[in-house]
Amino acid sequence: MRLYIPLLILTTLQTSAALAAAPPSADALIEAGIALRQKHQFADALELFQKAHAASPSGKTLAQIGLAEGSLKRWVDAETHLAAALDTHDTPWIDNTKNREAISQALTLVRKHVGLVSVVGPAGIDIAIAGASTGRLPLPGPVHVNEGRVRIEGSGDGRESASVMVLIPGGHELTVHLNLPLLPVSSAHRDAAPVAPPISPSAPAQPSLFDTSPEATSWKTWTGGGLLAVSAGLIATGIVWASMDGRDTCNPPPGD
């Protein structure tokens, strides 16, 4: 009998240690998260709901995650998870009529804070919204964005980058136009200037570039002045277009 008592104590201790080390169930995590949410500790509640979903994914955990994200004003994430919860029919809880009505009402409220943004621009341009990569134009459809001021950026090979700051109205759709002008061709890629044909011995002598006669001086002065005028015109035009392309606007410059 004395031999069995130590073995029984050892087995009991091992069982207790195993139970203590066992992680809480998804239901226990959900209950704890709901208690935190009722105390307005939304970030802590969301962490517990996410752990519950990782342990046992279900429509119930998706709904709880979405509700917590809505409380944190993470509208797009909340919309995604609440909609996914309604598309799930894996437990009696998610199929309960009252629960589905509550989730649907929450989703309706959340979508009042989500705007839809359609981005228009040259094909192949990479788009980033609020610092996050969104895709390449043309996008498959409008992008869901949290309401408020958001920066939309576009970039692509061979084009100037562009960005605009826009105010996204919740519950509405907005179209943003990005103008990304082509970069100028490098001088190294331009066609070489045609070489003048050699002058035959019988041809009359051409005036020297360094001819200092009055006629030559007058011609060079006029040509130089004309080139300066053309250059000034090109510089002015470039300044105007740079100013127009750099405006913080959703619309393309006139005439584009």
C-alpha cells in the first residue's frame, strides 16, 4: 500500500500541471473578451477575440472581432469581418435570428464610415492608399477606405510619381484621377544629329563659323537671340506644366 501512495500523488500532480498548462478554450477567450469590451477595453478585447479565432475559427469569433474593430473605428476591418461572419453558417450561435440581426445592424452602421474610391490613371501604375499597396491600374473595382483624409499615391516606370490628399466621405463613392506625365527621354537615347556631307573641292567656300564680317555677325546675333527666346518659352512652358501637375487635386489638368 505504501508503494501506491507515492505513485498516486505523482500522477495527480502531473494531471494538475497538464491542466494548468492547457490554453483556455475559444469560448473562454470570447467570454473574457466580451467582459473587457463592456469595460471599453476594446484593444485588449480584440486581442482575445483574435486568439479565440486562431484557436477555433468560426462565425462567432469573426463577429466578435468585427464588433471590437468597429469600437476602435477600424471601419474597413470591421466591415470585412462582420460581412464574413454573416456569410458563415457553422454554429447555432451564428444562425440564431437575434444574433444575425444584431450583426447586420452593426454592419450597416460600420458601412456609414467606409468610402469607396475608384482610381483612374495610366494602365500599369502602382497605387498605394494610406501608405498601403493597393494594386496596379486598372484596379478590379472600387477600394474600401476608412472615412477621413487619405493620401493616394501612384508610381510607375518611365513616369513621374504623383500623390493627392483627398477627403473620403463615409458611405459614398469617389473617383480620383491621377496624372503621371511621362519622364523626358534621356539625351543619351536621342537620335544622333545628322552629320553634314563633306564639301567637295569644286563647291564654293562656306562662311566660317568664326567669320567676323558684319553680315555674319548680324546673322549669328539674330540666331542666338531666337534660340534664347525659344529656350525661354520652353522653360516657361515647363514651369507651367510642373505647377499644374503638382497641384493637390483629384482632377487632371485641363487639356490632358
